[in-house]
Amino acid sequence: MKIVLRNEICDKLENIVKNLKVSRHCIGCQGLDINNPNPHHHPSIEITQRCQHNCIFCYSRLVKVKEGIYGIDPKNQDTENCTAITISQYGEPLLYSEKVKKAIEFTKSLNLRCDLQTNGVNLNEELIREFKDLGLDIIMVSLSASTPETHEKITGSKTFEKVLENIKLASKYIYTIVRCVYIPGFNREELIELSEILSRESEVKEIMVHHLIVHNENKNVLESIYDIKSVGKVKDLLLLVDEMGKKAPDIKVTIKGCLLVNLRGIDGYLLNSITLDCFSEVPVIKRKYHPFF
């Protein structure tokens, strides 16, 4: 008797992974090297842990991070193993826009790519123009909903329209990536709708979809809105990204690069079966700290 371990979905998952492209933000990150046992993210300049949003999956308030630069000593400016600096991985940097400007100037003085990560609330055309003139390469805006109601449930803030309009505005001037967190059983259809909106109404270049990471400190609130049994299923994440890509054929819809490179070459049968470990300790910055401002 012949036992068939593969089916149509296996081939589909393999093709999805094969056709996904690495996000521009991930280029140069150590996480793309699958032979690196302890990869570090890009060096980062941290400005604040304050934020107008209180996202139910966010780890920024769950750990203490000092203002400064992680990974590059501003005195000797050794950038031998770096291609980019991220502003910032914790908190909302645009609460202090003058510091963001200084961070961009410093990064570009080192001839490195500069990626700004923001919730999008404080953006405006004047600021975006200034960032462009200073040489900002990528702006990444977080948005994980297509309606004000769901956005408020996720962020605790009534800022959906403002964030969406600022994404549209930023995308006219700077390479813009929208970062989404997929919460199984909660926002799948909204992410599909969001991709369609961005394709129709903006010049966004990328949508990067992150699988949900659960920390003990935010587990209770997350359990109240998502299907915990679905968390971490690679198949669901890939099928979602594929569907979003169909709704936004002119936008690069992808997943984070370190995950993508690990999924490449995996048989479709395994892609259909494996589950990521999505329960994690709160991440800490591995790179060495230096005062900056």
C-alpha cells in the first residue's frame, strides 16, 4: 500500500516560501546567517521607552533599556560588521524628534543604512521631509488592524486614522515598511483588508508580517482574544502572507528575514506540520551599550 505524506498544500507552502523576498530592513542582519549560533540584530539607538500606544503584545514596557547606542562605540566608530542602525527597538522615538534627527545624522556620517521604527502617530509632512533630507533610508510603521475598533483593542489608543494617513504620507517620500503582528483567530481578515487598503491608497513598498510572540507578562490579556492553539503554526502564517500578497500585488509582502531563511529548503510536508515556539522570555539587547546623547 502506498502512503502519501504530501498533498497539494505541501507544494503550495513550498512555493510561497520560495517566492518570498527578504525585507530590506533585514538585509545585513546577522539573523540571515543560519550558521550563526548567536546572531545579533542591527545596532540600535534607543531614545525612550515611552509610547502613546500600549500594544497587547509589546515587550517594551516589560524590560528596562537605557537611552543610548547599542553595538557601536560613538568614540571609535567601529562599523566593521555593521551595515545598518535601527532607531529604535523600544518605545516611540518620535516623542523626541530632535534626538531622532541627531541619530539619523550620526548613522549617515558612518555611511550606514538608517531604519526608523515608529508607531506613526507623531509623523507629519515637515518631519518626513527633514528625515528624507538627512538621509533616512527606511521608515517602519506598526499597524496590525484595518479598522479603528480593532486598532484600539490592540493599542489601547484611538489613533487608527492618524497612523494610516501618516503611512500614506511617509510612503510618498521614504521607503516605507508596514509592520504587522498576526494574532490567530483575531486579526487575520483585517490584515488581508489592510494590505488591500495600502495597495490602493499608498505607495508603501513592503508589509512585514510577524508571528505573535507571547511573554508571561502579557499572556493573560492575549489569551482573552486569540486562539492559543493556533499560535506558531507556520502554515497559517504563510497562507496569510500569500493571501495578503494577492490583495497587494504591487507591495512586497513578507515575513521577518531570520524566519524566512530558516524556512527555505524545508519540505512542504514539514512546513504543513511544524509549529514555532512562540512563548518566549522578554528579549534583551545583546549588543554592548554606549552613551550617545
